Amino acid sequence: MKRRNFLVGAGVAATCFAGVAATPGAMLMAQTAGATWSIGPTLRGKNHSPGLPATMRETPEGPAFDFPYPRASAGHVHYVTAPAGSLAGASRMVIRYRIDAAPGTRFVAQEDPQGTATISLYFQRAGDTWTMRTPRYRWYSPEDRLVPLSPGTHEIAIDFDEEWHAMTHERRSAIPGAFEAALARAERVGFTFGSAPLRGHGVYATGPARFTLLDFRVE
């Protein structure tokens, strides 16, 4: 498999392709360098990450946002995504981020408050209607690769041959055709906040906390 680095605007404003011809898919991916990171999703004019701005704000270290706090009524963050082109032939997705939080701050999955609040990597096929007509257009980290939210600097790297989950919780190996089609026709990449059973259903903090995206790439 040819290796290529696809760097999305996370303190990095360049895209490089090592030994890869300038295919239409590669050119489309190159256009996403420095892309705006959207917070949502926004469906029919409504932002489903209440209490958050529509986009991450730029800081010297990378795009950032503040978690709503101290309770669910203040808001909660669900999906953070950037535009993408085809991911066909890519080998893995990598994120590096930092969470700064006041002492004693906890992170709460707003629809699963007894569960563990997590971050999941994510990509989405073009044409998703956000209904049960297209449940295999959204793909999330394998269940054993979810990372609990905690202060500090963290890195997650997940290969595309691991058991990514569709929105229906079907594993990649169970529906490989749908997974490969989603990679080939990817439209957005990013990460979601929720819990193991509810990957993108939102998280809030109990005290002041900030998320800073230090690096995001598909290789």
C-alpha cells in the first residue's frame, strides 16, 4: 500500500504525499489542509452541540474549544469535523490533543452519565442523510480503542484494518463493502464525544476545561 500523509489544519498547514501520484482523490485531500474545524453537527439549521460555537477557534498551539460546564444545561460537544476527500488506500488515522482542566473537573457523557465519557475517531461518507437510510455512512473507533477523557496530552492512532464501527454498531469485518465504500467516498473526518454505546451523543465538563487539537492526519 502506498503511504500518504493527509494533514488537516491542526497547527499544521501543509499536505505531503510520499511517492504517490497526484490522483483526483489526492488533490481533493490536499485542499483540506488548513481547513476549518466545525463543531456540530448542524442539521436543518440547528447546531446539535449546544453551547458551542460553530467552529473551533485558532490558537498558537492549534484549534481549540472550551467544554460547556458545569452541567448538561450549559451545553455539550458532540462532533468535531473537517472536510475530506477520498481516503481510499490510506492506512490509519492519527490524532494528538491536549486537555487542560481545573483540578477536580470531571467529564460527563450527557446521555450516559453513569458511563465513561470518551473521544472517538470518526469519518463520514458523502451523501449521509443522518437518518436510518444511511446508517453505514458514519464510522467510529473500534470499541477497544475508545479513550476516556482526561487532562493531559494524548495521541490515538487507529489502523483502517481494525474493527471500526458503523453507526449501527456493525463492525468493519461484518460489512467490509460498506466500510470500503465509505473510505472511498469520505466527505468529513474528525472525532466525536460521548460514551461507548453512544459515540457522538455529547459530553460536558463539571468545571473549566479546554480541548486543543495539536495534530490530526490520515496516513
